[in-house]
Amino acid sequence: MHVAITLFTLAEGRTLDDYERFAREFIGPRMLELPSVQRFLDGRALRQMGGAPAGWDGLEVIEITSPEVFEADHEVSPGKDVAARWMEWIATYEVTFFQVINES
């Protein structure tokens, strides 16, 4: 199994409460339309281990068929459109692909 982990900070003027509504109503359902996406989870950052503030506002955990297919899905619609709408909400982000080695 492969996953894409996205960490992000919200654009100025955007709130987590508003983002969560946007993610539930638009991002999540639309991401699940992409052929590469098998599961999609959104999360809100709480804090770092030890109590320091989190360096990000939120994350996405996206179970995908492969990094290559996931990237290709974002070059055409609907993936390209979903990414464009998402970027209206985001100041900074980082996406890293992982291969899961221990499924339980």
C-alpha cells in the first residue's frame, strides 16, 4: 500500500473550522473520485509531542494506488480542479509519499 501524507498551513484569513467544512463537503468527496485514491482522511494538528505548538495546521492521509498514478490524476480534471480549489485555502504545504511495510 502507498500513502501520500500532506502537511499544510492555512492561508491568512482562513480558519480551521471553515476549512473542515470545506474539506468534508468538497475536498474529501472529490478526492475519492480520483482513480488513484482509495481512502482519504483529513486531520487537525493539535501539538507536538512534549507540548510545543504544531508547525502545521492540518494534514491529509491519502491511501493511493501509486505515487505516479496519483500525480498523473492531478494533471487532469477532476484532480487538477480539486487541487486548484484546495490551493485557495493553503499558504504552505508538503506532500511526501510512503510505502506502508506493515499492514495489520
